[in-house]
Amino acid sequence: MSSVRIGGNTALPARREPVTLTTSDGLRLVADLALPEDRPPQATLVCLHPLPTHGGMMDSHLYRKAAFRLPALAGLAVLRFNTRGTASEAGRSEGSFGEGADERLDVAAALDFCRARELPEVWLLGWSFGTELTLMHGLDPLVRGAVLISPPLKRAGDADLANWAASGKPLVCLVPELDDYLRPAEARARFAAVPQAKVIDFPGAKHLFVGQAEAVLDAVVATVAPGVPTPLPRDWSGPHETRKVTIVDG
């Protein structure tokens, strides 16, 4: 079989399952689990999406590409979900936006699901608003560590950083050179409060990392599955699908 270039809509083989997360306050959240097709996962990514009031959802492009690629390329399980009140092509989660406070129950529901399914080596993957949820609500005993993409550090404060510092859990921050909220020099200063935090610069990148998904996924895999060689393959010679996702206005 001839190889193809892995594009934005290329879905590599995986066991894909629509799932529902149930929060402790009784809401049903739309979710999707992608598992390696031919082996148990070696680690798990729980994806916490950007701000839903500004278009963030489980289909935001980095997370869609992670779910489409990383089960096959890196042996990872990828759990994506819409936080309360958030809509995507898969549907709208119940409830309404909670300004980052009520979403603590959404994060807990996702981790309870991982616990019930016995998914291994759980890492939080937060992006923008999702990094705030990670820092504020992500210090569950199940969580191995976290990767933060474009952290704004607007809602999360010094106390949250202090809690992560005390936990000793790994914290890797992927910071765009041209970010709208927090650029690398300031990020290093703010995350100095967490001795184990690592800040990685992305020259030329902006907050949404358009055109840089491959580099982001390489950095994620290098953190959560260091035994997987990176950069990941950019071409694929096996079965695959082309899946055009409709981006829903939340």
C-alpha cells in the first residue's frame, strides 16, 4: 500500500467510542474515547479544551488531530469531552458555562471515567482555558502530570501553582512566541514557582498553534510516552479514513 501524507482530516486506525460522562451534579457530558486498535494503551490523555465562549470544544484542531493520530502513532488513549454547555459535532453537553468553577465537576467526571475503565498513566492535556481547569482542578491522585498548551494564567493563580509545586507532579508548558496572553519570558517567570515545571518555546507560533500541530503533538508524546521516537511519522502506509469534521458554533 502506498503511503499518504497525514493531513488535518486523516484518521488513522483506532477503536473509537462515543461515551457519556456523568458529573456529580447530574449533568451528562458528550465525550469520545480513542484507543489503539491493536494493543493496550501505554498512557492516556484527558483533553481539556479552550474557552467554549470563544469557540473551544472537544473538536478544537489540536485535540481532533490527537484523537485521529496518537492511538496509532504513539499507542495512546485519547479522551476528549465537551465541558458543561459546550457543543461540537458530537452534540452539546448538558448544563451551562461555569466560568471555570463548576467545571471542576466536569474534570472529576472525566477522571472517574478513566478510573472506572482502568486507563493507564493518565495525563491532563489542557489548552488555553483548559490549562486553567488543569491547574485549578487537576490534582487528582490518578493524574500522573500535565501538559499545558498556551497557558494564559488568568483564572489560575499563585495558590494553584503552589499546589502543583507541592505535588511534585510534572508540568510541561508549551508557550507560543507570539501568544496573546503569556509569552515565553513571562511564562518562565510565572512558572518559576513550580520547580518541576518545564517551559518549551515555540518560535513563530500564536495562541491557537495554527500550522504547528505536528510540533505540538511531538512535544506531548515526548512528555507522556518518552519511549516513542519523535518526531512522529508524517506519512502513513496503512488503512486510514478521511474525516471532515463540522465545526459547530457553540
